[in-house]
Amino acid sequence: MSRPAADDCIRRQPWFFYLSLALLLSACLWGGLYGKIGRHPLFSVPAGGFILLYAATWTAWMAVVVTFPKELAANRQILLILTLALALRVTLLPHPASDDINRYLWEGRLLTEGVSPYVHAPGDPLLAGRAQSDPYHGRINHPAVPAAYPPLALLFFAGLGKLKYDPLTIKIALTFFDLATVCLVLMLLGHRRLDLRWSLVYALNPLVLYSFAGQGHYDVMQNFFLAAALVCYDRRRWAWMYLLAGLSVQTKYVAVFALPFFMRRDNWKLAWISLAAIILPYVPFILQSPLVPFEGLLFFGRHFAVNGPVHDLLRAALGSMAAATTGCRVLLAAVLPAAVFWFHPCLNPRFRRDPVSGIFFVLGALLMFLPTVHFWYLAWVFPWLALRPSFSWTVLSLSAGFYFVSSGMLQQTGSWQLPAAARTAEWLPFGLFFANDARLFCKRLKAPVFSENPQSLSIVIPARNEAGRIAGCVRALRRCALVHEVIVVDGGSADGTAAKARTAGALVLQHAHPPENGGGRGGQIYAGINAAKGDVVAIVHADTRVKPTVLERVLGMLQRQQMVAGGAIGGSFSGSAPGLRLLEYANDARAAFLGISFGDQVQFFRRTPVVANDLFPRIPLMEDVEFSLRLHRLGRQVFFFGGTCVSARGWRKSGARKFRLVLALTGSYLWQRLYRPPDTTGMYYRYYGEMAPPRAQPLDRPHANQ
């Protein structure tokens, strides 16, 4: 058996993944046992030890996401993801359940015994006889308030109580709902041709794990029914879609705001199914009084407010909880109808055939404006975060750990409270990154709608003195039937690169301008893009080999995701040095979560809007960074974690020095563009170690407003 070539990406043992996974499993196992070690001196600070444990779990989770094996086939990826999701949930089942479970059990028991939990609060003296014999009644929170949950949720609690009257029964049942939601997320990612690895954003996220398997909150049922409704939406099974959407409202009232995004001109006549699913379970209870089932909900809404980010700001400004609550209601009344108008698939062509953006937005808006936002409420958005990755919400899943200060305060003082410092630590990091999301959203309001349905790919390869690699690169790309053309832009090669590219089947353009006059790689790519004819353009370096299947996935994804402007494809470096693996992971993390991709990650985009808006920068260096930042103005970007093999030749001789140089130049570029046009020509000569000619000036000067 022959050895692979030096620049081939061979199958490697994913040791970094194994290490990350071991850390994540250990952290979850420790978290599952937290209740038994809660009196350890490490936990004497109000929940301080547990917050550190939660942060370690989050860090290990991120490491697992980034190091997840790229070589696995789709079916093996699914099997591994589901196995890990199950294992982590099992380790967290021993974690102390939320006191909400005591209410679940009690109210389910009342329903089983023919007593309405909407009429009789847990502390009702008429129920004193039942309460004395109940092992969980004494730990019910707010015993003076009647049931606030919809009837379907109460029926679910009643059924589980009859099976076995124990908190673990409810936690196990909700864990099955959680695992089923993971399966649905995988189905949704597959339908949208997105990387299955993104399911880990939900499947292994510590916020999701602790909310459901750890604490046993029933909000996971809303996640399940909404995700199932979206699966039916994708398959045009309208009756089932409306039924499942209605059931989501019957488990959590906030799901009602997602319903408008499922309605279309070709299915609205079946909307009565959702209406029936919402109303019918109430019939036995509203016969006594129409408002009885909602009294508990209204009481909590009027008299409780904790950890709502906008509510806290309004309360500080207005000096009154009631005024802040009214202000949040007014803002929600304005924002939610505007969200339907902007994000609805039938009202805005940029969201054609896809309600995900609208659902994500309204659930996120509710979390911003609700007076009360508990830790587990944040899990409402995480099935949608897997489909619409967002760094700000990912950061919130980490900073949300400061919510557990309330547990420490309860343990030490006997009263539940969340200090202002903890609320600030939770929401401030999110707010800083969310401000950038809001800025990009405002820019996209003016962006053109991508009306074309892309059918063909053009490949642009900037090259200079790549005679030994260009033919193999071109032939590998030609194996994809969707590739309309391969354009090699030669930057003045002296080794026959152009001739070998033509022989391999590429169209060759000559672009040998100096860096200070539109030359360099940015100028080469700009010339290639303007000569391209395909609907989608992908930029490939000559030392990169691209799998045909990933190009097919890119085109299929752009056909189904109308709001996506482009993205990038990650890959593996040739060779097996540990430093190269760490470099791969750093590149993937930066591109996936920060949206800043490098040229060796195969940037792709819709050609027409990029050319029409002259978005690609003609700068000799950092053209890849600048372009990835500009592309955000047009629409979302999608990252595929694997599908290419990149030569490590540039890193073998001076890897550490080159890494420091790239890091310094990238940081300098990003900093300079905030306040002045960066000197990319000077950076070019510094990177390539050449002497710059006097008075060299860059042709295209990017700045922060571009």
C-alpha cells in the first residue's frame, strides 16, 4: 500500500476531540452530583463554585463543537451526536430538580383526583388533608397562586404522576422530549443542507442540559412541538404542522407568537386545526369561568419581575416596577407586529419558504422584553440557534451561569434573590455583541433581495508560480458537475502556471499589477469575479483540494436559504503535526462564530449582488478578512466545517513565526479599520518580506463604514 502524498489530508485520530469530550463528560458528571457536594467549602461563595463548573462545562462544549471529527459520514455523525446527547443527559439526571417539579406533580395529582388546579391554589385550606400526605407539597413555590400552565401540560403531569409520583419520572420523560428535539434539529439541518455539526449547539449546550435533564423544566415540550411543526412545514404536511403548532401553545403560551410564521397562502385554510388544538383542552375549565385558567398566569405577570434585561433598565429609569412592566408591554406590542411584517415568508421575499428567522426573532424579543426571564427560558431559542448561529446568543449561554447566584443566595439567606451585579454580568456581554447584530440588521434592511435560484458555480483561483499544484486543483474542481467554469487569475508566474492551468481545463486571465496599483491577491480575485458567469462564485487557492460533494451542498443550501449571502468552507491541513490541528480549530472557531474567514477556507457568495455593489476589495492583503466583513451587509453567512484539504507547506518551515505574523497583521487590520483606512500595501510587503517602493499607496481603502 503506497503512502499518501505529502500534501494529502490523511485520516487522523481526533485526539483533541477525545480530550474535549472527556472534559465535558467529567464536568457534566460533577454537575449531576452537585447537590451531594453543595456544602463543600468550594461552594461557600453564593453559587461561586457551581458558576465556575458551569463555565468549564461551556468551555468544554465549545471545544467539542470545534474539534468534532470532520471525516465522519452523515449517518455516523448522527449516531455519534445522539449518543453523546443521551450520555450527557443521563449524567445530569441526578442533579437536584427545580422546585417547579413539585408544582408539576401536585397540580397533576389534583387533576387526576378531579380537582381543578386553576381554582384551588396549592395553599388552599380546602386541600389541607391532601397536602399533609403529599411528600412534595411543602416545597411548592408561591403556594398562594393557582396553576399558570396550559391544560395539556397539566394532563401530561397527571399522566406521569399516575405512572410514578416522583420527580425523576418527570425528568426522564422531559429528557426523552429533549432527545427527540435533537433528532428534529438534525432533520432540519439536513433539509437545509447545513452542517450537521451545528446540532451540537442545542444537543450538548450546558444551558439546555441543565434546563431540562438537570433541573427538569417542561419548556422543552414547546421546543419539541415547534421544531416538529417546522419539520412538517418543510415537507408541506400542513394539517400535522398546524396540529403540532397548536400543541406547542398548549404547553407554553409564548409559542402563540410563532404561529403567524407558519401560515401561507396555500395552507391558511387549515389554520382552524391550530385553533382547535389550542381551545379544546380549555373547554372543561372555562365552563365555570372563561378567565379561570389564566388567573395564575396573570398574577405572575402583574406581580413578579426578575432578570428581564429591558425591564431592569426601565425600572432603573422610571423608578417603578409597574411602570417598567407597562413599558415592556408597549414595546412588545410594537415589536411583535413589526416582526411579523418583516420576517414573514409571504410578506418579505428574502425569507421565502423559511419561517425560522421570524420564529427566532419573536422568541428572542420576548426574552428581551419579558419582565421575568429565568435561566431555562433562554433555552427557547436554542433549537433555532442551531439553524441561525449567533455569537451573541452563544455568549449568553455562558454568561447565563451568573443566574445561579440566586441559588447561592437562597442557600445562605433563605430567600431567593438575584443581585443587580449578577444580572449585569449575565446580560452585559450579550448586549455588547447584540449591538453589533443590530447594526448588521439595520444595514441588511437596504440590501437587495436574492431573487435568483442559483444553478451554477464559478471558481476563481488566484495563482502565482503554482505550476506544481494548479493542474491538480483545477481537475479536482472539474469533478463537480455544477462547476460552470474554473478561472485562474495568474499574477505574473514565471514557471508555466498559466499553461498548465489551460491544459487542465481552466480559463486563464493575466493580472500582474504591482500591489500598490491593484495587484496582489485581492486584485487578482477582483478580476476573476468580474469575468465569472456562474450564479455563485467560490474562491479557491491553488494549494487547496475541494471535495465535489461540499460544492453541491453549498449550491443546494443557497437554493433553500434565500437570505444567505455566502459563507466559507473549512478544511484540514495536510500533515499530522499537533500544531496544525490547533491552527485548524482556531480557524474554524473564528469563521464559524465570529464570521471572519480567511482565503484558504474557500469563501463563496452569490455573484450578482457582490458585483453590483462592488463589494470585493482590490487590496493586496487582508482581502479575505475585509470581504467576509463586507458580505455581512448583504445577508447571513454559513460555515461548513469540512470539505477541503489545504497544503501545510507555508506552515512547515516557519509555522510559529508565520502564525505570530498573521495574528499581528489581522489584529492590526481590524483595529485600524475602526478609525482609518489600513495600509494594506505596507502589510503586503511586511508579510512577504519584500522592500516596499517609496510612497506606495493602497488602491482600495476599506474603512469601518464599508
